[in-house]
Amino acid sequence: MPDRKRILKILLLHATLLPTLLFAFYVFSLAPKSWEGVDEAVVEKIAKEHGREASDPLIDPGSGDLLLFGFLLAGSAGGFAAGYYWRQLTRKD
Amino acid sequence: MRWKHSKGCNAAAAPPSPCGRGAGDGCRGGLVKAGGASLAAGSLLLVATPAFAMHISEGILPFSWGVFWYLALLPFLFLAIRRLNAMAREDLSMKPLVGLLAAVVFIVSCMPIPVPTAGTCSHPCGTGVAAILVGPLVSVLIAAVSLLIQALFLAHGGLSTLGANTFSMGVVGSLAGWLAFRAARRMGGSLAVSGFLAGLLADWGTYAATSLILSLGIRGDAPLWPLFTKVVLAFLPTQLPLGILEGVLSAGMVTLLYRKRPDLLLRMRVITDKELPSNA
């Protein structure tokens, strides 16, 4: 019966997808909470072993909301530019 | 450099739907959608969770090596500006494509993606797809501008290491991606498979170059190759899966552009006349 097959397919899809999603969230919860970037975990760590340490950037926005605001602006401007140029590219004329 | 950043880290800007000539409302709708996409990108970048930048940070490389990588980069930048001017003279319609790729490379290269198997974050480069679509030279320029803005305003990388970071991501990443794409196409690879390989090798090439640049800069009297191997092995758990992700992104972008604007791909010699869809 086609209906029965369809229901079976949907059940199979759920039986596959739901455990996969749960597993994905579980794996994320196992990882270190700080989610270090590879610059800290690799570059700066190995550089420090060889006597080189990172210095403050020229324009130092610190680690607070100012830098968050900078990323907000950067994300907004980049996303807007990408959308704007994509629209220009896919315009019919 | 510590900064607050997104945990989800997925800031792909959904493009607005295309609007036809004279479709004023549709165009305004497109702009609204573009604005919405940008806000979504911004908000996704900014769910506050501690994370870190990924390029070689300010001050890590000695001054002499910083200057060396600037000098090594200069000829590529000079050729890139010439190539971009030539492209703009030949065909004005390439400008939106360059603008789109610049935005994509900028967003993608400051977007940390968590890798659960490694417990760290890193980012794709985007230079592979840029090299396929506008050529490796223009891709170098795009990477340089993106990294300059990030170094100046986002504490991402640094001005003293800008030459080194641009050399690895712009020059090596672009060339690796472009060569991989051309080789795969010559061997009969489809657009998607070739795009995937280009993204994969651009990412891995970038981090191999970063490893070499870092090892050369910090080794002092230590032997080079053991240190290089150590850095590469430390990058592997994060960059192996991210390279695959970058391959998928590159393949997706190339095939999407093939569906929407195959004529552009033909002009950039990404596809041949025979591969043009019949309705193009």
C-alpha cells in the first residue's frame, strides 16, 4: 500500500534524524566550553613556547561590548553587501 | 585576542530573490530582504559567547619576518590591481561579482565555526571560490582588503602580521583553489566536484602555509621541519573537517551561480560553450 510505505518512510526518517540531532547536541555539550580559536589553541600556544607572545592590536576594542558592536556592524555591512550584489547579479536585465 | 562571538557561528546571508525590470515593489522587497539577511548575519555573528580570532595575531612574528611577508605580497597585489582594472575596463558586469565575493570572503573569514571533535573554533577562507570565479589575482586583493578591515577594526589578525596572513590566505589559498579547480576540470570533473576540491585545497593550503610562516617566524635556533610538523598536526583536528565544509560551500556557490548566471561563468572561462544550459 502506498500510504503504508509513505508512513514507514516518514517514521524511518524521524528515527534517523532525531537520534542524529540528539547526538550532535550531546557532542557539543562534551566539548570544552570556551571553544578556543585555533589562534589561541595552536598559534599563540606554540609561539609562547618559542618566546613570542601576542601584543595588543593597534586599535584595541578590548573584549567587551565595543568589539561586539564592531562585529555587529561588520556582519550587517557584509551581509547587506552580499545581498545587494547578489540581487544585482541575478537581475533579469 | 579574545573577543565575544557567536556559538552557532553560521552567518551565511540568504540572498534576496531576483526581481525583474520595472518591478519596483519587488526590488524594494529585495532590498528589505537583503537588509533582513544582513541583520540575521549580524545577529548570528553576535550571540555572546567567548571565542577567539584565528589568523596569526599581532606581534607573534618578529619584525623582520613581518616585513618579509609584506614584500613577498607586494608583487601579487600590484598584479591584482592591474587585473582588476583590466577586468573593469573589459566588462562592467564583473563588478557585482567582485563585490559579492569580497563580502563573502570578509564574512566567511571572520566567522568562527565550532568543531566538536577538536573543541575549538576556526573559520573557512572563501578564497577558493573567489579564485574560481574571478581568478587567483583578484582573489588576493579581496583577501587583502578583508584582512585589513579585520585587523584594523575587529582585532582579528594584526597589522604587523597582515602581510603573512594575506600571503597564506590570499596567495596560497587562492592559487591552491584555482589550480585544484583547473586540474579537476581538465580531468573531466563536474563543476560541483571541482568546486569542492578547490574549496578543500584552498583551506588546507592556507593552513599549511600559515604553519610554515609561523614556524619560520618563531623557530629561533630550533630546526624548522619538526616545528612545522608540530604546528600542522595541531591544526589538523580543526582544519580537516573545516576544509570539507569549505569544499561543500564552494561547490554550492559555484553550482548556484551556474544555475543563475551561467554567462558569467562562461566569460570567466569556468565553463565552456558546450556546458551552457539551453535556456541561457
